[in-house]
Amino acid sequence: MASYPAHPDLLPRLKRIEGQIRGITRMVEQRRYCIDIIQQLTAARKALDQVTLKIMNGHINTCVSDAIRRRDGEEKIAELMTTINRFVK
């Protein structure tokens, strides 16, 4: 199993999301207005979705395309489709 190739902005993005989640936790602890919390949760989810898409793009451009070039891509494509289906649900 190959690992994800380094992406220069991936870790900073994840650190920002981590900070967002800590902020949301504080908002819940402080019993802030529900809509404000939901808006922050939505922003955090969208940020996570963007990280997911970057990683998925890297996977397609490395693992999947390498498997296809080896004429061995059916399993990687099926795995990717399962992952995409989970992502969009």
C-alpha cells in the first residue's frame, strides 16, 4: 500500500481545521447560539472535504494511474469508487 505523496499545504490546512474544531468545542461549552455553531461546523466540514479531495486527487494521479499503466487498475478503480461513494453520502 502506497502512502500519500507530500503536499506542501496539507498539514497547515489540517492544523487550521484542528483549530476550527477546538473553537467549535468552546462554542458548545459556552452554549453559543445554535446557528453560529452550525455555520462553523459547516465551514469545518467543507475544509475537510477540500483536504479529502486533494488527497483523492493525489491518489488518482499516483496509485490509480500507476495501476492502470501496469494494466492492473480494476482493483484500484473499484476501491476508489467505493471511497467516492462513501464521501458523497
